[in-house]
Amino acid sequence: MEEIWRRLDAKARAVAERPIAALFEDPSRAGSFSARMGDMLLDFSKTNIDAEALELLIDLADAAGVAACREAMFSGEKINETEGRAVLHTALRNPSASIAVDGVDVMPGVRRTLARMRDFADAVRGGAFVGQGGPITDVVNIGIGGSDLGPAMACLALAPYHDGPRCHFVSNVDAAHIADTLNGLDPETTLVIVASKTFTTVETMTNARTARDWMAGRVKDPAAQFAALSSATDRTSEFGIAPGRVFGFEDWVGGRYSIWGPIGLSLTIAIGPERFDAFLGGGAAMDAHFRVAPFRQNLPVLLALVGIWHAQVLGHATRAVLPYDQRLARLPAYLQQLEMESNGKGVTMDGTPATRPTGPVVWGEPGTNGQHAFYQLLHQGTQVVPCEFLVAARGHEPQLAHHHRLLLANALAQSKALMRGRSLEEARALAETAGFRGKELDRQARHRVFPGNRPSTTLIYPQLTPAVLGRIVALYEHRVFTEGVILGINSFDQWGVELGKELATSLAPVLDGAPIPEELDGSTRALLRFVAEHD
Ligand code: F6P
């Protein structure tokens, strides 16, 4: 692989000064540097990737063994080597498959749990399951990380399809989060879902106990209005939640990949089991595409190769996710966990230090809001931020179609502006029109120059339906996987979150009044003293 990396580096140097816009002298560029999966189009023609670079990137994916690793993942091999686990979230969205782990078919269990989720969601939605005060009006999902971001992102994304109780999400251990969420809810008609794979996560368990206390003030048997999404059935029963309302999943479903199973229960209750099935179907369709489409037409592989080109070859340290879709407002946060917890690693599979930068910083906000906030830096700042636009051809508000047309115009204009920029000559003409002359004209013009040549991709789809959302989420999952394989890292563990948890546990007693340990560093001691003085 080293030779391919070396050739990619040389290629990057060779095209460094080439304007992306010049590549469009080839009238077939838009078609050649884009790919479709059904009615979804990924356009990566506004990047500096040309035929030779694409060839090299595909060689890189081949040399890294992406195809073999992909099959190993889908067939249940234990590719999460540091935890000795298979990686089978794809099984959750393909219930008719037959997949074995350690020689045991895991699919009957998947189907049973899915059927139980459906029954429970129907019961909550239809009034067969009620709270002490009557039908459930509100669902509060308490979880954090993968046990929160997926359903929170998807519930917002699919708001036009909600016909069940209202859904709320509490994740932060900050009392403000649960206090503000419960404020105004009726404990007698609220269902609390405690979502935690391990059922030990301190934030989630603290919030769950607070919710139980809140309910206990008004409800005779609060545990009867609780459900749990967890693999730890001993701990859920210790908490008092009846096994009939516990929905388990196996250790081969990583937290950040878990929206497809029980962690999707709040979403299922909000939109109904049929639409949740459509969401799963969308994910399964992307799986099928990822498994069989040649790399050149394979959306997840292409998105990964664009990512590798920008982050590992050109060295851009961040990438922006810019949904022109207000209902995808939580997608950047969701992708931050998916991408940065997966590929923010320092060592390769064999424990040796990674020689290239690994996963980039992922950030973003919906357009058009971002345009009035940080796009200044995207257009004229000194660092290049590759941008990933997402936009639907049509919205869900036909009566407000003019809003959507403006939204689309902005999305398309931004990718064009990033690529095209504005030359000094054009800027001078503008400044002249504005009345500037002589030296002042020159100075003013320079502030109006846009360097351009800033790369972006656009993912465009007809409408943000449950099936399309399923495809988008699975697309990004497989992109992360493909990048991880090329970088030779384990995308499925997350040891990097442990140290902070351990230290928080050791500091908690000090905040409860225990003496500040002498061996603590001076900064932490000073901060603790400040808290003690102001508590
Ligand atoms: O932050 C680490 C992590 O393990 C995530 O990977 C996971 O999504 C989150 O914590 C929540 O874990 P659990 O579902 O066990 O509460």
C-alpha cells in the first residue's frame, strides 16, 4: 500500500494549483464523478479528484482488502478484534437473513426482538398499554451516545411521519436536561425508556433514577411505566423493570450502530412499526448496494475515498456536514459519534502507531443557518474545509414549496461558490462599482476575493422519507467502515472514552465533600477549590 500512498501524495502535489472548475472543461465530468444508488445521487465532481486519482484511490481500497473485510463483517466474523466481537448491526435491518456467530444462528433472536418491539410500539400507540392516568402522551428516552443520538436524530428527521406520542430525549447528566424535559410532562401518561446497552453508564442511570423519583410522586408503580433497552437483563430487573418490557441486543451491536434494533424503540413508537420497517429497508438496500456495486459506482466506497483524499492525502483536518434540511439538524452530532468514535484512533490493528492522520474532525450545522455563521471561514479562511452537502429535491410542505426552492438554490449556490471563488479582477470590478478608486479600490478589492477551489460533495435524494433516512445512515456507516479498513484501524472499539470516565468516578467523592487528594495536579485542585468556595 505504501507505494499507492506515495503515488497519491505525488498526484496531490501535481494538482495542487489546478482549479477544480477547470475539470469541467470535460463535459462528462459531472456524470463520471458521481454515482447513483436508486434515486439517490452522490456528486463528487466538485473535488480535485480526476480519473488518475480515482484509479489510485480504488487501488488503495483494493490493496487494503476492503472487499474481503466487508464480507467478513457481513458474515459475522469477529472483526472487532480488541473486544473479540462480531460487527453485525447490518443483521438488525435484514431480518430474513441467516447469520451465525460462533456457529449459532443469531437471526431467530433478532426476529423475536423486532416482533416484540412492534407489539409494544403498537400497544403504546393504540392504547393497549396505558399509564396510570390513561393513554401514553409522551415518551422520554433516557440514554447517551449511541443510545441517544440515533433515535434523537431520526425522530427529528422523520417528524412529518409522527403519529404516535411525543418523544423527548434526555442524555446529559446536567440536571438542567432532565429538569427541563420533564417540566410540563404528566407522570401519569409518560413512558420512560431507559436506553443503555450496559445499563451502567453513569449519566443514564442517574437520569433514570431521577425520572423514577419524579414519577413516584404521582404514580403508584413507576416501574410499570418504564421500559429498558439493554443487553444487561440482570441490571434491568434489579432496577425493577419487568422482563416483558426489556428489549435486549447482543454485544455484536456497537452503541453508535444500534439505532436499527431496540434503541430505535422510541422512533418506532413515534412513527409506527411499518415506517420503522421502511427505515430498516432503506438501510438494508444500502447494505445490498455496498456489497455488490463495483467500487467505481459504490456510494459508501466513493464517499470513503473522497474522505481519504481530503483527510489523509491532502491533509485537511476537518470536514463539514451541511444538511440543507432542518430536520437533519442532529445529523452532524450523530455523525460526530459515528465517525469520530469509530475512526479517531492512534494505532492500527496490530497496535503500531498510525502513520497517516486518522479520522478527521467532523462538524456542521444545517444550511442556511450555517451560511450566516461560519461559512465566512469556509469561503475565505486560511484552512480548507471539505464540505458535504445533503439536500432533498422536495420537502414535506407543498404549500410552502417556495421555501424549498430557496433552500435548494442556496445549497447549489454554496457548492458552486466554494469551487468557483471570485478573482481579484472580479473583486476590483465590484469595488469600482461601489465607488472605490485608486489605492482604496485595491485594498477593498482584496477583501472581496474568494480563493475558490474548495471541494465539496452533494448527496441529493427525492425526499427525506424513512427509507431514504435509512439509506443515508447506512451510507455513512459503511463509509466509516471503508475508511477504517483503508487506515488499518479498528472502527468498532472506543477505548478513548474510558480514561475520562475513570477519572470522573475518582473525582465524584471529592465533589461530595471528601478532601482534595494531594497527588492531584495544581490545575484540578484549584478548580475543585473554586467549586468548594462557590457551592
Ligand atoms: O461513550 C462511550 C459509549 O460506550 C458509547 O460508545 C455508547 O454509545 C455510549 O457510551 C452509551 O453506552 P450505553 O448504551 O452502554 O449506556
